[in-house]
Amino acid sequence: MAASLGMKRRTLFAAGIGLLAAPVILRATASAAVSGEQSNMNAMALPEINQFKLGSFKIVAIRDGSNVLDKPFETFGTNQDPEVVRKLLGDNFLPAEKFVNSYAPALIDTGSDVVLVDTGFGAAGRERGLGKLQDSLKAAGYSADDVTVVALTHMHGDHIGGLMENGAPAFKNARYVAGQAEYDFWSSKAREGTPAEGGHKAVLSNVVPLAEKTTFIKEGDSIVSGVTAMLAPGHTPGHMIFHAESDGKRIVFAGDTANHYILSLLYPEWEVRFDMDKAQAAASRKKVFDMIATDKAAFLGYHMPFPAVGFAVKEGTGYRFVPKTYQFDI
């Protein structure tokens, strides 16, 4: 994207939003938590964004929304005794019967491209307080028209729902990047009549209409200069992650490789309900987070506590999540 006075205005405006929005959001969240009003927690009034530098790149983490779900032991650690899962949650000061699931698409502004990683729920989620990507882009000083590349980690509905808006492409100036294996799986008529049929239909509606503008990639392919793809299958057959590197600094957009900062990281071998190939997903978690921990790279996990960015430190047979604070601000 060419530099312009508009871009400068966006940068200044976004900086102000980043500084001012967080306290307001925190107050709203705290009020909902104290009152116990689940509906307030599910439908925050303001967009939530978190911006930081990565070398010469600008990263914007966006909260597409969040919801409160019941019985975490039915989603995470499904091959464990539920009491073991409950205890681990309690030991980490988390409720045993409920958990908050967040959804975090992100922008990578390289100075020449604006890459959107995943798109959230889109219009289909708005009645449930989700699908906030478009408003959050505006809060960050961007519009949908500024996005030049949309890169998909995989094709579950909470990642592809925002591709289309009112039957038309939501990002009309963008080209698209997706994994070849992922697209081949979900677009195939072989999914009809199987448990994957719902996902198949979502891909037919949201991804297939954009196929002519889509580059289908494999392990090691470049998205734009400084951003490369890596295969991390198991959650879905062609699940991918993206490495962004600028001036010697790196962040990994880990998608759904690990979806809970305690239950998926401390025990990466624990099975997750939504992982399609559970053994392969566990192997990918270990491979990816061994790499992240060894390289001391930052990562963004799509479902991690917002702003969904942090680091992983090896602990026992798993990893401890260390949320980012001011590392990228100075």
C-alpha cells in the first residue's frame, strides 16, 4: 500500500485508539465479570484492537468477539478424566465449568502490503456479539479496501466467515492465499453426507467464489516478502501457520494449533474436541511450540486471551504461556 497522507492519518488515529481504548474496554469487562452478566461479557460495545511494532512491520491484533462456553473438559483434554481437567483449571485460577473463547484475526502491515490473517465470523456471528472485524479495522485506522492480501490458516467458519459481506467480497482489493490441501479437502463433494458437510457448505459460500483470485500454497511458500507459510496439520487436514519476520524480529501466527493457553499448552498431548486428527494435531502442537520456545519467538494464537500474543516457555512436557506486555513498545 503506497504511503499517503491518509496512511499517516491512519497511523496517528490508530495510535490514539490503542492508547485510549484499552482502559474503557477493561472497565466494561470488569463490570460484566463482577455483575456476573454473561450477556455483557459476550457483547462488548467497543471494538478491541492491540497494535505493536515488529521491526519495520506493524501488527494489529483484532478481537472479532468472544463468548462464554460451558464444560471446558468436553472441549479440551477429552481423553482425560474430567476431574483432572477441572483440577488443572482450578490450579491456574480458572473456573472449572466455563471458559471464555476469543477470536483474533490480525493485520500485518509491511509498508507495501496489508495482510489480513483470517477473517472472523462476519455477518453470521453478529447477532451473537461476534463478527466485529470490520468495525475493528476502522478503529485501527484501516478499511476493508486497504487489505491487499487475505491469508487463511484454515477453513473453519470462524476464520472464513468474514470473507464475504452481503454476497460480495468483503475485501475487494485483496488477493487471497490458502493452503492447497485445506481447500481440496473442504471443497470436495466427498464431504457431502459426512460430519464435515457443514464446513463444506461454508467453503462453497465463502471461499469457492474467490478461487480465481486465490493462490493455493504449500509448506515454505511466501505470502509476501517477510511472511512465509508452514504446514501444521491435525486441527484440519491442511491447517497452516505463518511466520512474519522483519529486522530480525519474528512472530508466528499459529492459528488453531493450540486453542487454550493452559489446557492446550501445558499438556499438548491432551486431545481437543475440534481437532480432526487428534494424534496429528498433538504432534503439530509439540513441533510448533518446541520451535517457538527454542527460538524465543512471539506467537499469536487465534483463541488465546486477547490480545492473543505472547511467548511459550518449555515447562515439563509442555509449555507455559507468557503474555506480551511492553516488549514491542520500546
